[in-house]
Amino acid sequence: MKNNVVVLGASDKPHRYSYKAVKLLNERGYGVIPVNPNVKSIDGLKVYSSLDILEEPVDTITIYLSPEKLTPLIPKITEIHPRRVILNPGSGTLSIEQKLMKAGILVEQDCTLIMLSSNTF
């Protein structure tokens, strides 16, 4: 099994990028951990309601939330201390990036889907 990847803001709507990321990560053999308080499952994968209930170690968190929704979650993300956080387009600000980097977390501003399709994930 490859590294565990949290998809923060995962969606069960097939047209959403976060849904496509869950599917592609799963197809590539990653341990996918979708997180969204409003979704129960995505194609048979359990969706966690919050970061607070994660039990597995996390290598990467890929973000599909607006900066307004993400900002209050930064303390929990730094507590989990993933190796890296991917800020998908529209999800990050300089302030968010600086807080994560200050906590020793590698931050990448990129698109998870493009990274997976170009083998740079």
C-alpha cells in the first residue's frame, strides 16, 4: 500500500475535482482518506466527518476547501503533521502557506489531478 492521503473537502458529486481526486488516488493504490462532514461514503469508501477522528498516519493532505473554511483547520492539520500539504487552486493563501511551513510541513501549490496524471505526485 502506498502512503495515506487525506482528501480534505472530498465530494460525492462526480463532476467535482475532489471526487475525481478520491477516485484517481484510489485507482493508483494510495490509502485514500476522504474527509467531509456532509458525506457518508464515496464509491464505497468511508468518508470521515472531521480530521479529529483520523486514526491512521497521514503522509499527504490534499486540500479542496476555500481559504475561509481551511483557516480554522490549520491547528488540527499541524497537529496531525503530515509530510506535505497540497493546496489545490483556490484553496490557499500566503498566510495559510506560512503557518503550515512554520510547522515544518512541506507545502505545494499544485493540482492533485495534474500531479497524478503527470506522475509527479
